[in-house]
Amino acid sequence: MDHDSDILIVGGGLTGPALALAAAQAGLTVTVIDSLPQTVRKDAAFDGRAYALALASVRLLDNIGIWERVADNAQPMLEIKVSDGRAGEGAAPFFLHFDHAEIEEGPMGHMLEDRYLRRAFLEAMQDEGRIAQVTDTVTTQEVTPTGVTLTLASGKTLSGRIVVGSDGRASGTAQRAGIARTGWDYGQTALVAAIEHALPHNGIAHQFFMPPGPLAILPLPGNVSSIVWSETEATAARFAALDDAEFMEVLRPRFGDFLGDISLRGKRFTYPLNLTLANAFVAERLALIGDAAHGVHPIAGQGLNAGLRDVGALAQVLTDATRRGEDFAAADVLARYQQWRRFDTATLAVTTDLTNRLFSNDNPLLRAARDLGMGAMSAMPALRRKFIREAAGLTGDLPELMKG
């Protein structure tokens, strides 16, 4: 049977296009379906949203031809400082300090604004003849003996050998396949914005744990940093309703003065925080990647990095099966992808969940224990290097696209 494409990808955000490019480079044809018009997805306005891309993720982006398009707008992360404390009181005396100089591979990762990454993906897909892009919404999906057929809101149908859901935490692809989810809300909301400051950040990322939730201060090019500030839902709603001047007044005691005077740049955003894991990453002629498969707390900035690992793993499974003459959408082939990624993402979910619970409280015994623990870890070079390599995404069973 002839298909419109080998692979149908639902969701044109970040992981979907990454998989499309990886698959196209392996000789497969791909159709990417997204409900948002390209003009909206390609909006170049500065909005403060940015990603902490681990070194392994940068390698994947380089291998699929994206990094050369965005490298000039990326900020290397040279150090990470993790501390504990309360708003207005500063950090505790014990903290964790990770320095990229302790590993041989270079910077642990880079910070990159959302607008540059999305634009690069759209332009790269337009330049790739094996990729078609469709602006529409999927209404139904039907599995056939040789493939899958998607019906769109426009009435058009598309057929492929496999459908890949890259359509977010409320994945319609997963729902239509009957894949349930496990998870819970954290009772926290992330406040996201970009902050200009008088002093240079020197490529240092900060994670400041406070009782309501962590504040991440992440370096961008120039004297600008992105913040991801987790607060309780009620407090976050109150802060989000403030005007810009009032918002900065409540941020300053938490941000501190180590970067001099600070001011808001661009818009502010809020995101409810939850944990959500798909109970299966595959079904008949179907696979899930990115947030459609797993959504975790942003406490370690690993959400997109985990999604790009999905991309590398699935692309490798599909292309290896193709080279062996297998049906790459067969159940035993897709089981290899699920086996590869389920344990890693479950471990990440547990780690971020426990870290958030351990640090997002004001229990004096826990405060003392975690501060002493951070101080002890900083004094152990071998353990510290292990965490640096973990932050760089260099541990575990890496897909070939992430090996450099």
C-alpha cells in the first residue's frame, strides 16, 4: 500500500521537528501536522522563554543541522551554583558548585531562547524535501494492517506507516490510542520571564531553593538571564496579577543583588506544574515522544533534554530496523524504543519529584540535612564530576546522535 509519508508526526513544536529532520536524513519521508500556523510558531518577538540544552542535546541538534543555525544566539553554561535559603535572607553557607572545567568535553550545555530554536526548526524543515508540513488538527486516527490513517478537521486524510505523538502533555494522539497517564499536580506554578541586570553573569546558572519552590536564574547572551520561579499556586496567581513594577518588587528579595540592578525585559508567563507519565510509550503503529510521553517538574531543566533523548532513541530504532529490512512500525521494533526510554524517564520523574519535595519546604531538620549534604558533595571531586556529567547529559545509554 502506498502512504503519503513513512512517518506522520502530530505536533510541530520542538521534538516533532527534531525527529522529522533525523528521520529525513536517514532517507524516510515525514509529514508534520500542527494546529498552529507557521507564522505564529515562527514569531520572533523576545518573550524570555529559553531552554537549558545539555551538551548531549547540543550534539543531537548539531547532527541534524540545527545547531549551526542557532549557535550565535546561544549562551554557554560554564558553571552551576545550587543553594538553599529564604527570600530576603540570602543563601545558606553550604552550596553545590559545578564547573565545566572539571570535565573534558567543554561547557555542560547552552541556554537558547525559544524563538531562535523554533525558527531554526521551521526553516530546516522547509529546506528538507522529504518533509511536508500541514497546518490542521487531527480528529481521528485509525490503524490498518499496513499503517495508520489520520483524519483532519479539514476532512483531509493522511496515511503513514507509523504515527508519532509529539503533541504535549494532553496528547490527543495518546488519548485516541487509549493510552492512560499517571501523575499529579504539585500545587505550584512557574513564573517565567527575562531579566536584565547591571553586572555580567559570566555564564553561571543559579538554582536557589526556597520553601515555596525553586528560583532558577539562567544566563542568556549579554547581561540578560531567564528566570523560572516556582511558587505555590495561590501566591503565583497573586504575583502574576501584579503590574511589572510591583512584580519586580517581589522578585528582588528573592533574586538578590549579586548581579546589580535588575529590570524586566519582555513579557511574563505562568505555567502550572505537574508530573504526567504516559503508561505506555508505544501502541500499535504508534510512538510517543517528548511531553506526550513524559512531563516532569522543571527543577533541573531536563524536560526538553529528555524529549531530545526520545528523538535520538526513536530515530535510531527506526533507521536500524529499516537497514535490516524490518517493518519499523512492528510491535517488536517499537518495543525496543519503549524499553530504551521508559526506565530513564521514570528515573528522571522520580528524581525531580523527590528533589522538589525535599527542598520545597521549611522543615528545619531537612534544611540542615540538605545543606550539609550539598556541602559534603561539593567537597567530593569524583561525585561532583559525576553530577556534572549527568547535568551535561553524558551518562546512560546515549543514542548515536548524542555521542558527538
